Amino acid sequence: ASPRLPDLPHEVERFGLLNKTKIAEGGRKLRKSWGVSWVVLAGNSLIFYKDPKAPVPATGKPGCSRPESSVDLRGAALDWARDLSSRKNVIHFRTVTGNEFLLQSDDEAEIQGWYQGIRAVIRRLDRE
Ligand code: I3P
């Protein structure tokens, strides 16, 4: 079973280091700037932490700090970012508020897991 964390309101479904860039804010295109984030999929949200020095994988909780940001997945649209990056294994999603992100891993199985996990959360929220 997934752990419950005192400072996360929901069960952690997935966590790990991913390359991330925000490409739009409120529908306005942003300049791409890739960086590494510790990403947690929990409840209805993706939660981003700055790349922690010492992540604690057993709990999903990073070794430091409060989240840098989080994203509500309710109503979000998810697809593969085939034309949005020269990189391989890139997920693209857009929130209802018009924020768009790319998430990438060189590990294809890893990014497949994230895709399935995020899609499952979006579908669950669509049914509610
Ligand atoms: C961008 C940078 C990104 C690249 C992006 C470039 O240049 O090289 O890594 O995205 O391509 O514009 P800059 O650093 O000068 O902003 P990918 O790595 O995802 O391909 P894009 O303009 O085609 O999005």
C-alpha cells in the first residue's frame, strides 16, 4: 500500500525525478526552460519540489522543503508531446487554467508509468 504522509493530504501514487518545463501560463506561451524536479502524484494533484539533495524514496517525501508548486489535475488534458520537443519520452499536459507542462525521462518505462498514472487520476476525476 502507498504511504500516507503527514504533510500531503492524499495517498502518494507515484514519485520520482523528472525533467520538467512549463510551456504556457494561463494560455500564454512561455519560453521553455528545462529543469529537474522531484515530482509526486498524490490525490488530485501533481506536486513539484526542487530537485532535492537527498530524496527519501520510501515515503515519496523529498529530503527538504515545501513544494515549489502543484497542479490540480481535474479537467486536465494529457497527451504525448510528439511535436513539442526534440526530446524522447515527453508527456504534455494542460490544466483547466491553461497552464501547460512537459515532463520527460530518458527511461521509457518510467515515463510510461507516469503517463498511465496521471491518466488514471484525470479519468477518475472526470467520473466524479
Ligand atoms: C530552447 C532549448 C530547449 C528546446 C527549445 C529551444 O532554446 O534548446 O531545450 O526544447 O526548443 O527553443 P533556448 O535555450 O534558447 O530557449 P527541447 O529540448 O524540448 O527540444 P523549441 O523552441 O523547439 O521548443
